[in-house]
Amino acid sequence: MATEEEEVTDIHWEALKTFAIQKQQCLFELLPDCTIYKDNEHEYLKQNIGFAIYGPPENTISTSTKEDHCYCKTESPNDTDVVETVGYSEDAQKVINKIYDKICKSSVETDDSGSIYYGVIYNMIFRPKTNVKPKKKEVKEEVKEEAKKELKKEAKKDTLDFVIPVPIFTIRNMKKYETTKKVKQENTSTSDEVQYETLYIDATSRVYKNWTDYIENNNLPECTMVLPKHGFYESNPAYCPTEDYSTVWLEILESPSCKWNVKFFKGVDVASTVVGFGTIGLSIAAMFTPLMPAVAISGVAAATATSAWSFGRNTQQLVDRSKHEESIRVFDKEAFTHYLSMASTAFGLGAMGGSAIISNVAARGMTVNTVARVAFNTVQGGSLVLSGIGVIYQGHCMYDKYKKEKTVNVIDALNLATHLMFFYGSVVKIQFASDIIESTQSKIINDYKDDLVTKRLRKKINKVTRKAAENNTCKISENAEVIRYIEHRRDLSTSEFVTNGGKTNSTSHKIEWSINRGGLKVNGITLLDPIEFVTRLIKLGIFIGIDQNDSSGPPNNDNEVIEQLTKVLCDLLSKLYVSDDCPKSKKLPIVPDFEPLIREMSSLQINKNYLEMLFKITVKLIKRSKNMDDFLLLTFTFVWQYCKANLKQWGMTLSPQSVCSNKILQGIITAISEAIDMVASNLCHAFEKYIASILYKNE
């Protein structure tokens, strides 16, 4: 039962295969193995090439249409040479001449007359076999047989429409191999042994060195191939030949396009094409609204990946063309599209990389010399010109091919997407070297000015800007000098807080602090006087409370940090509450009371080491203060607020996104923790004054 089900699975394919085998049997019986064409018979060779591809003419020249590649020149060809009787359209004649030239080039002189040993075999192709099985149904045997017959009838009607004979031209060349006969004690030269090699040329003028090369590397679409075994017609040894009949030896294979790796490459081609057109959409959207950094970076990454794939695929196509003796000359119509795409991709990637390098150099206050600017401008202009030409030329080629062949090649679509991607990317926001440098410099300077919070620092940067304008005649050089000052300022602020590996140094031995006139000085900058800090808060009517901290949750990727800080705080509170230093209070704070503070600390890159330092400072203040046992949570909050307030001394504002300000904050906490024994008195007086004002206010 199952066997019968499988037989009916793809009965149409079976009928196509049977028909293809029958056609190959006819060709086996009719076609010669080889035909010899002498020098004066090459016109007949061309005629046979045309006949193999286009078949016999069906109309005369007077009644032929545009679709007719082959036609009769006269209505009475009886007394006329066949060469003068049959004509071909312009496109068909180009195909014939191209194959003829390839045959002549591939042929090797086999005798003194320089004859060509030519043959033709056919590859019968039709659709691949489908593996879809019909649903099993219990039917009567008679009904099933009747259904089979109907299916065979329908299949036979459509067979001729689906089986396509594809000609393969064989060229037999003679080569001489010198052999040596060895006699017992001496070597004697021998006569030459004659051997032949067979080249295969398909209808697109691709040359294959052997039969295996054709089977594995032809450019046919996904299909089933019915081919002569070993690349020539011969009788099948499995069937005993008779005097009147012998069976052709065939092999049935899937075309190379059916292989998984070819399908994979084709899938990536399609995906890259879609990504390329998607990047075009981002370029158009950028004309109307600024893109988010993540979206912009994703667009650049997608464009880079598509470009790299396109460059690789075009290189592969050119290598394949060279391997099969297709033209790879730059001005060849088919090869030119690959060269154009590769050049456009190279210039486009060069422009993207150059833009990133110039931006990076400008952001560090360095100057870009004239040679580098000219080189980048040349690449940027070349990218715009080449991608523009590519859009026009590739679009024309695709339209022309679709008009003639009713098909679109995936590689052509990928090339068009690549050209469009770079073209729109250049047109939407084209920037040459000077534009990139000026825009980058302006952004660096403006961002720095926006972060300044004190008049002193604003006056300083304005003074530096005026001095730079006096020293330079070029705006770019002027901005570069200002940026060097900004970078120097930032280095002074952060270098001492960072180890050689780029990580915060928890041991803090690189932080320099000193006591100057009772105040704590960190890396040359004096911290706020605690008494003045509290006095200012009281005058402004600002009372530090737990609700003043940012209680909004951080991103999900900080949950692990929050859990770690919470666990550390829990351990610190537990140890404090069982020690002799435990505050004598009936309402000791618990971990949830600190939750808003923990959330804010995690967003500012405060790890467990800095949390322990803050807690150490708090406990020191509680121990030194009088009647402060009920204010553990408020003391901890006061210490945290005081550390944050000192960022202004560096001209920085509090920002979770600012790595610079976060590292300075870490350094402040470290310095106060190390110097707590020396500054505890001032902090205690300030905190007691602040608590007294709160108690007075509440009365």
C-alpha cells in the first residue's frame, strides 16, 4: 500500500523523466559522436550551433516575428546552400558567434589541416522532484487505477512544455604524451602516444575542462538533469545490445543549484539585499528626523555586513568566470557589473572607515593633514560617483535582462541594493573631510560647555577659546587647540582614579589627598567645607530626605548590581546591630529603607567597595556625634549627598551616562574614607548643625 502511495506521489515528474529518457534515446540513435569541420567549412559549424540551440526555422523572413530567433530567408530552399537559407536574429547571431569563437579558441590543432572536432550532446532538464505525499485514503483498487491513468494523461499533455533540451558542445582535442619504455639496463626513447581530451561548452559560452566540472559547476536553475553517462552517448552495459537496438546509458542528477551550500549562498544574497534596501530606508528617514545612536550604529553595521558580502560574492563570480574561460575584461558587459559593484563597495567602505577615523582624530584635538583630507575627499567623491553610475547601469542591465529572459538574478539585485545603499547614504548627508572635522569639534566643545556648572569654569573655557582664536587663522586649528585643553582638563580630573587596566582602583593608592587649612584636598582640588555646605542648605530651605534620591529603577541589566549592593548592605547592618557600636535606638532602619539610595548608587557605578566606604564613614560619624543614635539612615544619606555635591568642584554634573563624573565620585568617596579620622570632626559639626535645624523646623 505504501509503495503504491509513493508511486503516485509525483507522477508528473515520473512522466517527465520518462519523456526525457525517450528523447535522449532518439538523440543517441541520431547524433554522431564527432563531426570534423575543415577551415573552409566553419560556416556549417556556425549553422549547426544555431540549429542545436534554436532548432529549425518555422517561418520565413517575411512572416517572422520578434520572438523568432531562427527563420528561412527564402520560400524555395531546394537549390540553395543551407547556410544561405537559414537566418538568425541579431541577438541569436551574437550567441552563435560567441560560442563559435570559444570553440575556435578552445580547439587545438589535431592534424595538419587544422580541423575542428565538434560534437553535441543534450542535457534534458525539467522541474525537481517534489517529496509531498498525498493524504492516505481508503479507495477501491479500480478507482485508484483509473485515477493513475488520468494523471498520466494530464502529465503527458504538459510534458513537452516542461522538458527543455539544453545543448552542450563537445570539442575533442589531441594531446601528445611522451612515454618511455624501460629495458633491463638502458632506457630507450619511444614513439609518442596519442590521447584526446574533451572540453564542454554550454549555451552561455562557459568552458568546462571535463564532464565532472560541468555536472558540478553549471549555471542551470534548480532542476532535474537527464544526461549522457560520462559526457557522451554510449550504450548501457546493463542492457544487452542487439543488431537493431541498444539502450542509451544515462544518469539522472539534480543541478548544482539544488545543493544546500548554493541555496545557503542564495539565501544570504536575498537577506543581504533586503538589509541593503532596509538601510536605504534608514538613510531616507535620517533626512526628516535624527536617528537614535543604537539605530544609527545598527545601520552602519548592517551596511558594512552587506557591503562585505557583496564584495565577496562579486569576487567569487569573477573567479568562476575566469575558471570557465568567460570574459573578465573590465569592459565586458557581464563582467563590468561585478567590477563596478566591487569598486563602489570598496570606495563606500573606505568612505565609512575614513569618516570614523577622521572623527576620532578630530575628537582628540589632533590635526588632519592636507594629504589625508584630499585622499578622503577623493574616496568620498568616488563613492558618490561610482554608486550613482552603478544605480543607473545596474538598473538598466536588470531591466534589459528581465525584458529578454523574464527573470532577475539575485546577484544583480544584491549589487543594485549595494549601489543604492551607498548612493542614498552619500546624498542624504554627504560630508567631506573639513565638514566632518568641524562638526565633530563643535559637538565636543558644545557638550563640554553644557556640562559646566560654575561661572569660573565657563570663564576659563571662554578665555581659552579667545586665546586659541588669536593663535590660529584656521577655525579647525582653533577648535583643535580648545579640544586639547578640554582633554587635558579631563585627564587631570580622571587619570588618578583609574588603574593601568582602565578599571577603577579600589585600593585607591593612586589618589592623592591632603589636609589644607582644615579642608580635604583631592588631587589638587579642595572639597566643599561641610559647615558651608550645610549652611547653604539651611538658607535655601533644602532638607535632605530619603525621598530626594532617584527611586526610579535602573535598566534591567543593573538588577544584578542592585542585588549585590543589597546583600552587602544587609551584611553591614547585621554586623553593626550585633556589635558594641550598635546605635541605641528603638527604630533601627532595615534594608528596604535604603532601597532608593541603593538604586541611585547602582546607576552611578557605585560597587560594593564604595558602599562599604560610605557605611564606614557613616558609622564613624555616629560614634563621634552625640545623641545621633536615631539618625543612622539620615547620616548615611547626608554622607552620600555631601559626596555628590563635591562633583561641582570639578565642574561636573551628576549623570549616570557620564563615565568621567562617576569615576570622580568614586575618587571623592575613597579620599573621604581614607581621611575620615582627620575630617570627621568637621563632618560631625556640620551634621549636628543640620540635625538641629531639622528638629527646630519640626517644632
